[in-house]
Amino acid sequence: MNDADADAGRPYRLMVFGDSICAGSDAADCGPQDAWPALFAAAAGIVLVNRSRGGRPTDALDEFREALASAADCDGRAPDALLIALGTNDSRDLDPGMPARAVANLAAMVALARSAGIQGIVLAAPYNIAQDALRQTWPIRVERDRNLRLLGDAYRAYASETGLGFVSFYGCVPERCLAADGVHPDRAGNEAIRDYALVALRPLLV
């Protein structure tokens, strides 16, 4: 994290643009205050600017523009860093071109974020699912899991090519924590993501 912010007496601000897992809107035994971004921010001692919502795909560019505008502080400064954590909803799209479209959507968000003055940008590959616990997308459970891994590979390659931060959440959620619907982690699952993020994400925040 940037020492200049501490010297200036300003809190470090992280904007998270994600889906229901970041919003904490669909977990069975917890709410937004228990979602992993809130837990992570509290543990890391930073200010969370959470602009996540349930059901969001990567093509939510208009929402991203609105989120950027609303994330500025009282002096008009953009957040110090941005985490884009999307892809879980895109994984339901079985078209072979889906990963490339998702990356193109992320690239558009990155361009907007840079124009807004955000210095640190991190892409997050989506979380693992529990195939046997899926409900609505049970018939495509194998394909959906494959798509999550393909998205992770595509995000990693794009981040490497463009010098962005990258973290993969695939595999960090214990399967027992996804028992409710195969997708949304319970409180213990959010704590597991927080613990992983403290190791994998925190060093990427500049």
C-alpha cells in the first residue's frame, strides 16, 4: 500500500466491483457486513468502497461508469486501488467465445479506471463452485466449472500482458462452505476467502 497516503493522513481506499459473492447478498447465513471484502478491509485496515451487486456479468460497463463516479471521495479523488471480481455469472454462458468477450469487457473497465486516475488495478479470477450442490444450473455443472477455469486462464494472461495485478480465487473456498447452492459461500467460506486475500491480494495493493 502507498505510504504517501499514510503520510498525508488519508485512509487507503479500495473499490471492489463484483457480484453477489462480493456484495454478500445471497449467502444463507450472513449479510453484506460478513462478505469477504468487508472482512478483508477490516483485517487490512483499509476503507472499502464496495460497488458490487448480485447477478452482475462482465458486460456491466454502464454500471461500472456509475460506480467510478460514485466512488470518488469528497475531494474528488478516485480510490487508491480497484479490484474487479467478476465472471461467476458469465460462466453460465456456454458459447466458446465467452472468455474472450469477458476479457474485452474487463479491458474496457481497466481503461475507464485508468482514465479516472486509479493507480492499482487487480483482476480476480472467479471462485470455485460445488458441482453437486448446484441448483439452477445443475444440467451444465461440468461446463460451468470448466468455464470458470477458462476465465481464470484468460484473466491471468491478460493481466500478465498488461501489467495488472492478478489473483485467482478458484479453489480457495472449501466445498462444504458452498452447500447452500453450490455458488455462494457461507460465513466460514467468506472467512476462508478473506484469509486467502490477505496473503494473495494485499501485497498487490499499491
